[in-house]
Amino acid sequence: MKQPNLIFIITDNQSPWTLGCYGNRDILTPNIDALAAGGMRLENTFCVNPVCSPNRATCLTGLMPNQHGVHRWLGVEQPSAQMGEHAYCTIEEFATLPQILSDAGYHCGHSGKWHLGDSLNPQLGFEYWYAMTQGHTANFYDMEVVWNGEVVKEPKHFVEATADHAVEFLGQQSPDEPFFLHVGFNGPYCVDGELLSGHRNRHAEYYADKELACFPRTEPDPTQKTFNKAFGNPVARASYACAVSGVDDAVGAILDQLDAMGLAEDTVVVFTADHGACAGHNGYWGMGEHARPFNVAQTTMRVPMIVRHPAGVPAGQAMEPMTNHADFFPSVLDHLGMADRLPADLPLAGRDYAPALAGEACDLGEEIIFSEYETTRLVTTPTWKLIRRHGFGRDQLFNLAADPEETINLLGTPDAAAIEAELSAKLDAFFSRYCDPQYDTWAGGRSKGGESITSSADLW
């Protein structure tokens, strides 16, 4: 019997608040909303790190950053992991989703942002390879990309070009053989060079005069270090809304191709983001790196997660319990009937929610999420959030139920002493179990892909 196909779509810098299916009434996202209506919307999914490369690595390996070693986004400094003589794939030594599926007979294709190293060469079992050379988006047009083994300029808007290549890959597939398509959109982004000048896609005219009340009207937090001019700026609001709707168009193009080929019924389509993005929320704009100490607000850490599979996931469902990107890897392999291929050489922190996708009872245990960014570690429950900043900023404890904006630090107060001790113990126990000593940033461990931001004095 043929295995289900898999399309994994991961966007760049996008929180659930941007999508109609999560309650947004200002930004047009009809295709993603329809995707959610046809499957399951996970209401409380979190990233494991507030910048891009680490989460992309976690989705494909099931490992935490302190296990796979990608603690930060991969930059262009030399020696670079991304391009050049020192380039290497940062997760090549691990069992990865594309390699597992390739070994199982899947045809694997990648289109768009990769940002995990050695962009010039097809990685991890991918046969089709259209990739950004780097990770940052200064401009959505004329980007340097890898196609047919060469670096070329892409004149088209890169989100649209990514969808074009995804559609091209799909058109090459046989209905009798399974495929895995990895789509990495570099939008909506919200920290690109067009943010203050105006995003250029077909939605620009529509949003030009819209109030866009979904964007908080706040002043920058004192710790915000970049993009301060975006606060209260109608051009910035319209630019980000344009970019979100542009991503929705691209998702629609992929779904239309599936429908045209008659493959929608037995194709698992997953939509998520590498991490969330603030656009005035909590006094921040952007993601983790744009504040000192790092921005790990809930809006930054929470991501959309939608799974549609008409043959295997009941339509119109919502899943409430907290999950994170580490949970995706074991869950999707189990849903594909391949749980026996999960690696056994390293402990996986992720929990398997595949039964819930099928509409069955699923006990994930305690609702608790662990995340990290270089020397910052945090633990979050539905009510509480503890942030430990190892030598880089002050520790914080927030009661999320009473203080969702995270404005009152309860650390050290008598009333919160018991919960602080409890969460501290759980944080230490988790990282004690899920840490490779060579990547343990609290014990001087190294990070793949570049110098630690916390040691870069020029960023202060």
C-alpha cells in the first residue's frame, strides 16, 4: 500500500495572530483558513527558539538546539556554514525527516529558504533543490538562489518563485509513488528592507488605507534595539499585512496543484512557522534577536500549526493542549505509519500527538514547554513562564493568566517562591536530560554556524 504524501510548509516570522483561522479579521488569508477548516488547527504550538535556523533544525530532527547544536540563525560571516569552502549541513549527522523518507522510497524536493547550511548542494536525500543561498531577506526581489547547481538571481518575488518551484516539483510526481515536499517561505518576515518603504505585491493597494487594528499601538520597549521606526507606522503595518497575504496566495497555488492532480485526499499538508513575530506586541517588533536581552515574549514563541489530511485527519478540528516543534517529528512519522523509523541513538524530547490528529484520545501528559536561545532558557505552562538568562540579562517570572503582557516580574516575591522553585527544578531536569555536553551553552558548549550573539559587544 502506498504511503501518504507529505508537504511541509514553514514560513518565516509568523505568529497565529496574523491568520483568519486564529481570529484575525483584518488580514486576508483565505487559503490558509481553508486548509485549517479541512483539517486540524493546533491552538497552542510553540517554537523551541525565537530565531529561524534552530527551529528548522528541530522540525527535521526532533532534537532541541542543545542537542543538534544550532543555537542561532546562520549568518554570512566567514567561515560560513552556508556557502563557500567551509560550508556544511548543520544537521547531516542526525537522522532527519527527509533522509528517513528518502530511504523509505519517497521522492523528496525542497523549494525556498533552507538556512541549515551548504545551500549550494542538495541535502539529506532531496532530489529537487531550489534554495536561497543565505537566510536573511533584505529584499524579496533579485535574490541569490541555487538552481541546477548554480547561483543565479531570481527576478521574481521570492515567495512567488518558491511556490512556482513547489508546483513544478509536484507536477513531476507519479500518483503511484510517495513524495515529500519541503517548502521554506522567506515571508512574511516583517524585518525586511521593504518594511518601511512598502511591500511590493498584488495586495499593496488593498492594504494602503486599512486601519489594521490587529497591530497593537504601543511604544518600543526599552530593550528593543532595532526596527523602532516600525512602531506606529502605517506603512510598516501595511507591508507586513501584504506579505502575509502574499504567503497565503503561494499556499493557495500549492493546494490548487494538489487538487488538479487529484492528490489532495492522501497528502498530508502541514503549515507552520519557524517562530512567531511581534509587530508592536509586548513593545517589540521582530523576533528574539531584536531585543537585548532577547525577546522571548509569548507572541514571539507561539506559532501556527495546521495539519490537513482528508484520508486521515477529521476536518474542522482544533487541538488545545500545548505542543512545540520538537513534538512534530515523532508525530508526523507516526501519522505516516513510520514510527518504527524513529532514531533510538538520542533521546527525543518531543511527544507524539498523532492519535489526536486521527481524532482519537491522546494524553500528552503535563502541559509544559521548554525553549532556549543561546544562554537563555525558559519553561512555560498555561499559567506561568520562567525565564533564566545565564549571564545575559535578568531572570523573569510571569503569571500569564493574570499578566498576559508579561509586564510584572514576580521573581523573588514571596507569593511566587514555590512556583519559582518548582519551575526551576523542572527546567534544570529537562536540560540535564536533553543536552549534548558539547552544545551545552550553560557550560561553555559551542554553537554551530557562528559566534554567539551574547559575546558580540558591538550588538549592544
